Amino acid sequence: MGRKSQKGKEKKMKRKEAMAKMSASQNLVDAANQLVDPMAALLPFKKYDRNSLNVTIECVRPANCEKHISDWAFNLTKLNMRSLYEGSDWGWNDRLKKEELSDEAAWYLLATDSNRRPVAFSHFRFDIDDEIEVVYCYEVQLEKDVRRKGLGKFMVQILELLSAKAQMKKVILTVFKDNDLANRFFRNTLSYEVDETSPSVWDPLADYSYEILSKNTVPKSKRGHGCGCDHTHEHHHDGEHGQNGRS
């Protein structure tokens, strides 16, 4: 009976360790979500003044935005992304996208020009994904006249800084395989890699319309030897994380 008892103790200990790790991760996420302004320690990044752009960037909750900002964010996302959604097995749904954009867990990086006209935004969340604390980037959407001027890259780099400041493990996002611009933007320009939770990793023979990409934001000196999680199961999505990815 001694061996069985020892095995039982080991299983109990592992369960306790897993619960403690999950609790610590949730505490970090909760602390990040309780911030009034996640960009408070990133004052130099609140201005983007280059390549003929003079833009102010702030971090806000959708619930605190004026209605015209919320409407603009939805309409821009629909304009940029609808055809990609309709070309996938997800399809486009106005109601679901509006709910996603206005979710109480959502944060926006909102970029406005000198006339307070909104020109770009990123919808992101501090969240737990596959048992890991992350910044999940749902959207990076830019107006046509501010693309290819480095603003999109600058905003994603802010997400990476926010992730590191909040002690999240990585920035993670979902991109349609057919979105060539977004794939080149994140993989080539920003050095994102296919995440271990992406379906091409755990189900390589199936034909999925999307890929999950990520970038580690934990300093190398603090990285362990893996999270100890089992990533062989199906990755579950909280929503449809379409990426425009146009810089």
C-alpha cells in the first residue's frame, strides 16, 4: 500500500502546484485589469510624431469611449475585415463583433490625430490563454491614410511593453492565413512565431483558415524551461480575433 499512498500524495501535490500557478496567473491578470491607465508608465509612447503623422495614443476602456468612437471602431473593423471573415469558415456577424468590441474585458489603444480624429485602434485584453497569462491582441485596425507610416508597428510594440510591464508571458493573436499583409507584418516585420497552441501545430493534417502567432515578452533571464502545460488538446477561442495588421 505504500506505493499507492506515495503516488496519491504526488498527484495531490501536483494538483496543488497547478492550482497555485493558476491562482498566481489570475492575480496578475486581475491586477493589470484594475489599472486606471496601463500606459501611465509609458508616457513617451503616448505620442507618435514621425512620417508626416502627429498622433496621440491613449489606453481606454470601450465603456468609457464616446458613442461615435465605438461606432467608428466597429465600422473600421467591418470595412477592413469583413471580406476575410466571409472567406473563412467563421463568417461575419455584426452583432457578435459589436459584442466582442464592447466586452467589459476589452481595452483599446486609441490613436487620434491633432484634430482628435480617430485614425487607428487596437483591441486587446489581459487574459488567461491556455493556462498562461497573456496580452491577447484581437484587432489592429488603421485608417487607409495612416498606413505604411510605422504607426501599426508602433502600436503593437506598445502592446509588447504593456505585456512585459504587467508580467504577462506573451502577446498572442490570431491571423487569417489568407491575410498576406497581416502575416508578413507580424512574422517578418515584428518577428512573431507560430504559437504552440496553433492548430497547425497540434492538428497539422487539418485545413484551418487561421494561425495563432505569439511573441514572448518575458525577459530571457526570467524564463523557465516551459510552462508545464499540455498543449495537445484543442485550443479554444473566446472570440473571433481577426487582424488587419497593416502598418
